[in-house]
Amino acid sequence: RYDAVADLFHFDNLASARARGVELEWTGRLAGGIRVRVGGSWQRAEDGIDGSRLSNSPARMLKFGLSAPFWGERLRAGLEVQAMSSRKTELGTRAPGFGIANLTLTMPKLARNLDLSASVYNLFDRRHYDPVGSELDPVDRIERDGRHFLLKLGYRF
């Protein structure tokens, strides 16, 4: 909400909110050092007074991850897929649901205590949006980043 006197935006909490749901996850290790993770959540978050669905609150989220060693044990490749259902915006419209994939190559123990990884996020360059607050009226959602890359060098103490 915009405060014209202070010339600032600020957030006001609802007087009451309710959320019900379930979240499940399974993680496993398969032969050959393959790791699998599958998870999902289902929820309904609503205004505690009038029962309307809260903005930016997806009803469903799903995740799948698979990683495997290759080139001996010197590299590990990981694929993650994330999906989210549509979400209500502050202006009452909807940000559409989406699914994206991320790919990461990791070289653990590049040197003593040193790891290297390279990731491609949003591998297939899918368009997706997040709802924004009413302070950006008439804009009700913003587009998220397309495909992007991250190269990370990590040192452990």
C-alpha cells in the first residue's frame, strides 16, 4: 500500500489467513550413484475472513531431480524440473502456471577443498511470470528471467 504522506510503499498483513495442504517428497539412491528426488505440494491458502484465495499462492507445486556421476566420479550431472500452477494476482487476474528445467554440471574436488559447477537455469527458455503487489498498478505480473547461466567456484574451509 502507498503512503502518500511518507511517499513510501509498505506491506499490510491480513487480519487473518488460513492454509491447508500436504507436501510429499521421496529421495532415493539408485545403482551407479544415481540420485533421484521427487516432491509435490498441494495447498489452499485463503483469507480468514472472506475465504478468497490468497494472491501469489499456487495450489500445486511439483519438483523432480535426477543426478548421476560420469567421467568416472570426476563429474556429476543434475537435471531438475519444477512446475507450479497458476496464481492469483493482487488485481484479481492470474499469472499462468509454468514448468522449467535446470541443468547443472559439478566437478567436486577440483582441487583440495575447491569445487566447480556450471548451471543453465530455465534450460528451454520458457516464459513465466510472478504476480506483483498492487503498488505497480496497472501491472499485475512481471516476467521472470529467461535462460541464464551461472558458473560457481566454491572453497570449503
